[in-house]
Amino acid sequence: MKAPRISFLLPAALLLAAGMPWRRRFQAECILRITRVVSDLDRAEAFYRDGLGFRVIARGRSDQRTLAALGAGDCAVEVVMRLGAQDIALVQFAWQGRTYPRDSRSDDLWFQHLAIVVNDMDLAYAHLSSHAGWCPITEGGPQLLPPCSGGVRAFKFRDPDGHPLELIWFPPEQSRSEWHKRASDAPFLGIDHTALSVASTSRSLAFYRALGLRVTERSLNRGPAQERLDGLPSARVRVTGLRPVSAASPGLELLRYRPSGRAAGMVFPNDLMTDWITLAVRPSSGHSGCAIQDPDGHRLVLVDQGVGAMGLAA
């Protein structure tokens, strides 16, 4: 029996996709979590726990209001995991959609990674390398980017389902102070940001500014180290960092590669290339759950920070 396709339909009550006029502005309070669709929940949980230091804080059926907002029905289970003060959720649907494209590149417009801060890149890379199930994006191990690109050390790779991740080490004068104050015996500290490939920085900025995110940094990254980091010849990427109000929240980066890679086309909620960002906002959206897409198809779920809507802590 062929599994039914889960369709992505935006109910009329929801905010419409990017490009439509915004009738009100929001104040983004924090990114509550980033959700990834996986094919094998036990395998994904073990990888994030053993390979990257996450711990489980909740498991069970996915919130039905979130799934309804995404047009995904209610046939899903999830595990919520935490690293430092930041959360992710891994979701497995009863009927698996398409697998992550094997030939995905960092410049493709469905690219979305999680940047995990480490206090010792060599130790973190050695720990990751001792676990199976992942594959590298970066060529030649962790890369040191030049000062014009932040002077960070970074390494990009994919989890067992193909979702991109990044290990990142910040020099003392860079990034938020919390990454330099936190003492930990483990090399993995928390999630600094999620990064999205976009076709137009200006168009995406207009969208995310309407949600209340503010620009905190800009850079143009290029050169041999960037090419090795992305596994792309002649990589040239304009990076725009955005932050919500909460200092403890992960940020969001817009990655504008020149030229841009492929567009995602129609992506269904149960496809493994689906991620979504749960963003707490004020004022209330006026609905129990509000799902939108940015100009390039990246999904967001807006919840009311004041009441902890959709079962999520305020």
C-alpha cells in the first residue's frame, strides 16, 4: 500500500507566504527551537546525544496544533533535545517523505545548518570523528577563516539524514560573551545560530525585519578557506547575522551565495529536507498556531511568547 502524501496547504487563517504585504509588525522575542524531520528517530537521537553532546528533555507525540499549522496532519512523534540553553526537536512522521538530496550543496536554497559552538575545535572534531553516521561537507578538516570573515575555526558536515551542521569556534574577541564565560568539560557548548541560504539578501532582510529580527553583523566571505569550508569551488557568500531580543536565543544568518544554487521547489512537511524554526513573537499572532514561509521556502512557526502557545514554554 502506497503511503499517502502529506500536503503542505496554508489555511486561510494563517499569514501568507513571503512577498505578500504584512499587515502588522511583530517583535521577535526568541528562537525557541529548530525542528528537523528524520527517518529513524532512535538513530538521530543517538547521533545528536553521543556525537554532539545533546541531552533529551522530552519525547512523545508532536504537538497537533504545530502540525496542523504546517499542513502535516498529526501522525508524528518527536524528541526534544538540549545543548547548553538551546533546543532542537527531531520529528519522525508515520509516512516518510523524500530523502535529503544526495547532491545537495551549501549554496542550494533549501540549505539550513545549525552552528554548534565548541570550546576546543580539535577535541570536538576528534569526538565527532569517533562516531559513525555522519559525512563531511568541509574538505580537509576544520578551517581557519581570515579576520575579514570573523577569524573563526569551522567545520561543516551532515547528520545521518543529510541535515547540515557546523562546528564553530570563536576567538576571544568575537561573538557573544556567553560562549567565552561558559566552563564545560565537554567541547560542545550550545547553538549559536541557524543559517539559511537565500537568493536575495535585501528581500529576505525585509521579511525577517518585519518579524522583528535585527541585523547584528555583516561580512563577505571568500577565499580558499571558505571554498574548503563549503566544499564549493570559488565560494563567495555574503553573510548577514540577525538576532531576536533574547540574548540567550540562537540567532539566524542569511547566506547569499553568488551565484545562488538550486531552488527547493515543492517541499512537503514529511520530506527529510524539511526544517522549521519556532519563533516566539509579540504581539500574539491571534491564532493558536501560525505557519509561514520566507521568500525561499524556509518554514517558520510563530507562537505567542506571552502564553507559551502550542505547548511550548514561554
